[in-house]
Amino acid sequence: MAAQTEKMAVPTDAELLKAQADLWRHTLCYLTPMALRCAVELGIPTAIHGLGGTASPTDLIAALSLPPSKLSFLGRLLYQLATAGVFDTTDAGTTYRLNPISYLLVDGVHIDGDACQTAIVRVASSRYYVEAAFGLADWFRKDFDGPVPSPFEDLHGATIFDDSMALLDPEMDKLVHEAKASHNHMGIGLVLRQCHDLFQGLESLTDLCGGDGTTARAIVRAYPQIKCTVLDLPKVIDKAPTEGVVKYVAGDIFHVVPPAQAVLLKSVLHLWSDEDCIKILAQCKKAIPPRGAGGKVIVIDIVLSSASGLMLETHHLVDMLKLVMTRGRQRDEKDWSDIFMKAGFSEYKISKKVGARAVIEVYP
Ligand SMILES: C[S@@+](CC[C@H](N)C(=O)[O-])C[C@H]1O[C@@H](n2cnc3c(N)ncnc32)[C@H](O)[C@@H]1O
């Protein structure tokens, strides 16, 4: 039976006024990342840190050698960022203080190593990313023969992390890898502190798409008995440190998964389509022993719908980023369950939520 269509009643004046203000906010909120990018490019968080953690716009004009004529403009930029939660402010904009968000934007900030996240801000607000999102409507209208490229791939003819990215713009490719490394770095220390049982008793582990080995080295520092192998693309492994603690293997996840008791897929599967994830997971299953011998795959990724409020908004913004940039996606629990079962696994458990991400243990 056809659903009954209910005509929406004309909004009340109060609703219209609120809707208009909400629409302004939704339309203009792209200016927040632009203001954030400006703050990073000017080095504002680092300057506030250098000034003892609190600074006035006048202090910053002097510290950053900006023209004094920009004082009131800088005050407005800082106030907007404080309103968005990036800085704390006192006395209605007289001074600005670093908070946990802006602390992560201080050059050289050290939390278990270099924790600075400015590369992520620069990449996500870069012209390449913004232009790809700008053409979304054109992309939706376009029909493609065969696999659908992401809006980024369609517009720029390059795939993120692929060699084509370096051909498009070597500086941008370098920045993407820096952003990935800072993302990688921030994740594992927290996982190690929050999930005590996850790596307990493991003898060997393969970190698939493990980049330059930051995660693997942190795991071995915490659990020296684990023999860790990192697999990534040759161009990434070629630049990995040769410290002798971790074994590095260059290869393609679709063809090789170095055998180990457990395989880690941290922030990897969201880059790939369901079909590709099933292929990758099936390769992982071949590389691990049965569950009785401790075999498992550890997936660290977002589980959609597992959050509310601002975290839910974050989850869906990250999903939009995946839509614009990659052929991958974020998944809800049912999506995860489907790909695990199709790849031949028998059971999984969501062991812990660590910030925006969840730790999922998947058993053969
Ligand atoms: C989003 S990063 C994830 C890195 C890391 N696991 C982390 O937690 O941040 C994706 C990684 O996958 C690697 N990669 C992409 N395609 C690959 C492939 N076909 N085979 C192996 N590694 C690949 C990239 O070089 C990059 O290091």
C-alpha cells in the first residue's frame, strides 16, 4: 500500500526564525576549518604555547610578527575558533588559552612521541580535498562504466596513498603520509592504555598497512615478547626505519599477508569497498591459526550508530570524507558483521570503544 503523504504544516514564526539561523550556521560552518587552517599556518597554537599557554591578540600580533593593523581581525578569528571550542577564552576574548584540541596543534607536542596533528588539518582543508567535495552534485549526476571512482579520484585522476598521488602533487602526497603518520601515532598509545587484554599472551602479530611501523614499535615496547611484522606498500616500507625490532615487508594486502597469531587492521578497512574488505579479511584468515591457538584479527575502526551527539556527527563527517576521497566507507555493526561472516569468520566481539573508534576482535 502506498504510504500516505502528509503535507508539512507551514512552520510557525518561531520555527522559521530558528530555521533561518540554523541554515546560516549550516551554510557558513565551512569557515571553521578555514579559520583553523589559518591558525595552523600562522602557528597560533605554537605561539600561545611559547607564551606560557595563555595569550592576548596583542601578544600574538607581536609573537607572530603580524602587522598591527590586523589586531582586530585576529581577535575576531580567535573568537570564532574559541566559539567552536578550539581555544578557551577568558574575559570575552581578552585572552586565549590552549585546551586539549589546540594542544594537539602545537608543533613538536609530545605524548608518547610526536603527537602534533597539524598535518591532518592541512590535508583535510587542502584545495584538493575541498575541490573534490565542491563537485559532489556533478559526481552524483554522472554515470560510470565499471567501478565508481570517488569524487576525488574522478576530479584529480589520483588515488590517495597510491603512486598516482605523488604524480599529481609530490608535496601533497608527502603531507597525506605525514597526516597518516600523526593519525597512526595518536591511536595506538591510547589503545594500549585502554585495552589491557587485547595483546596479552600474543606471540606474533602482523600490522597490515602499518605505515612506517609507529604502531608496531609501540606494541613491541609494551609487549616485548610479540614478534611484529609490518606490511605496507614498497614506497612506504622503503622509508621505514631499520631498527631491527620490527620486521618490515613490502607488498600488496590483496596478495600477501605475513602469517602471525593475530593480524591488526587499524584504520584500514574504511578505505575499501565491502567486496575488497572481504578479500582482505579472507587473506587474513589464511594467515592466522585457528581460534584455539589464539588466532584472531583485530580491527580498529569506527562503528557507526554507536555514538550520539557530537560524536555521532563526527562519525558521519568521517563517513562523508570517505565518500568524497575513497571507495571505502564507515560501517555500522551489521555492515561489519556481514563482511566478517562473508570472509569466513565465525564470531566477533566489539571489545572496547576508544574515542571515535571501536576495537573489534574477529575470530576464525
Ligand atoms: C589510513 S593508512 C592506515 C595506517 C595505519 N594502519 C594507521 O593506523 O594509521 C592506510 C595505509 O595503507 C597503505 N596501503 C594502501 N594500499 C595498500 C595496499 N594495496 N597494500 C598494502 N598497503 C596499502 C598505505 O600506504 C597506508 O600506509
